[in-house]
Amino acid sequence: MSSSTTAPGADSLSGAAPLSLCARRPHVPADRLVAEMVPPPRFDSVRFATYVPDPTQPSQSEAVTVLSSFAAGLGGAYASGEGRRRWFAKKPAAPAGPRGVYLDGGYGVGKTHLLASLWHAAPAEPALKAFGTFVELTNLVGALGFQQTVKTLSGHRLLCIDEFELDDPGDTVLVSSLLSRLVEAGVALAATSNTLPGKLGEGRFAAADFLREIQGLSAHFRPLRIDGQDYRHRGLPEAPPPFDDEQVTRAAYATAGASLDDFPALLGHLAEVHPSRYGAMTDGVSAVCLTGVVPVPDQSTALRLVVLADRLYDREIPVLASGIPFDRLFSEEMLNGGYRKKYFRAISRLTALARDAKGLVAQ
């Protein structure tokens, strides 16, 4: 299987040969996996002060107040790292109030902004705070094993989980068990979850579903409802038209740090790399160029592509492609099935990255 596309008229191309994601099989040490559990680059600078509440939605201002108070309440021994040293010797005293908050709201109300702001505001050094998506957390367990993940995260002061997913019963039970162990160790929790951007109002608020699925943990969470315009409930975004193979290849050669791969070959390569390493696979890549984009053949492949799309989006890496547009990646059966919200998210994110990449093509 070829790992990258053949360059048309290679002798006439200028610039260094592009990178290939298919040539990368990164080894990621466990400590790096945990160290990288921080808000993605696009949320580096967000703070409670930069969140602009809608004056017609009092719940948004209330959320800022409640979360600021929750962050302030996380001070104490753990904030300096003392809790990590004491955990095996003595279990910390149970704090007053709930140990978790669940941000309950529709799309487009700023839940991730608020969750990242909580992470930044918590009075603990970064090594004692973790931020990741539900998928990243399950991938961490897959890479480290359940017991090692419990041991690694038990010394933390705060764990933030973005996009908690309720569509996979097995993963939900796994993460619920993990969180139970972490609560016992004194770790504070915060979570959001996303719902399907389909019909207006469908699944707008998910608190009841969330609290039911985490079962014994529900008493530890305070649901914090955030109302607001559900502006993303407008169906699939229209993907920009793809370029042709030659345009994509020329852009890859002309863009320093760009990668160039044949899309079917990349899908095959993803099956050979653990999803926890997809982020490392993009280290140093300034743009991802793909030729021959075709519909994803099966659900396992589709779910791996979702993870890669998340990592590219987190790192704000533009994606330039030829073949079909990204809104035709997944079959109708997939878009109507149990994992549909993941596929909607991947289409939305790849579409945004495709728009970012248009400037790479010479006009």
C-alpha cells in the first residue's frame, strides 16, 4: 500500500517533499499522554472574564458565578501538590458540597469555553489538573490500563471531561467506574456533553440522560443548566467543494511542514496506530493534504477518523483535500445510527478545517 500520493509532474514541483502521516508510528510515553491532557490550543487564552454572557439568558451569568466559586473551592493541600504525596498515606477529608459539576446545555452556548476556563481558574499547578474529551479519556485507559489510569489520575485536583458521550454503553460503564474511583481519591470532576445537531430542540438538554447513565455518581454532580440560542441546530454544514489531485499535491509541496497522503491509505494506517497516538502523529505538521477522499467503508474506520478529526481540530491544522466533499464521508446509515453525533461533529470540524485550507491553493 502506498503511503502517499504520487506527485503529478513531480519534476516541476517546487519546495521540499511533503511529510506523510502514513510514515509515522509514534511511540508516546505514558507521562506524555497525561501531560497533554490540557485544554486544546484554541482554548489557551479563554477565561471566565472572556466569556460574554447573553444578557437575555441569566443562566449564562449564573454559570460563570457558580463555576468561579467551584474553582475557588478547589484550593488547599492538593493545590500545591501535597495531595499527591499524601494520597497513599491518608485519604483526604471529604469536602463540603458536590465534587462535580455538569454543564447542561445545547450547542453554541459556550460549554467548552466555560469548562476550559474552570481548568485555568482552578488553583492548582497544571500537572495536577487534567482536561480531555470523553474519547481521549477512554483512549488513555486503553493505552495505560484501568488500574494504571486510576493510579495516575488519583493525585489530580481536577478532571474536566468535554463531550461526555452516552452512545456507547461499554465506554460509559468504563468511565463511570473510573470516575467513582477518582471521586473516592478526592478528585473534583466537571463535564459537558454534546447532543445531535439535528432537529430543532432534539436532545437539547442531556442532564437526565447523563445522571441516569453514571448511576452511582449522580449524587456527586450538580447539574448547571446553561440556556442560550442553539445556533448549531441547523443540520450539516455545507462543505466547500474539493480541489483536484494536482492542486492538492502542488499545495503540499509549496507549504512548509505540510503532509501529503492518499486518503484510503491513511484510513488503513489509522488501524495500525493506537488512537491515543493520533495527536503525536501530527506533531510538526502545518497542514494535512489528502488526495482521493472517498466514503468511509465501515464503522470501525469511521470512528478512527472521528478521533483524527478531533486531534486536527484541537491543533487547528488545516485540511486540503481532493475527491468527495467531507459532508459525504459517512453513509446515511451511519448518520442515522447510534454514533451519529460523532459523525456530525467530524463533518463539522473537517469542514471548518477545509475552509481554513483554501488559502493554500495558488489562485
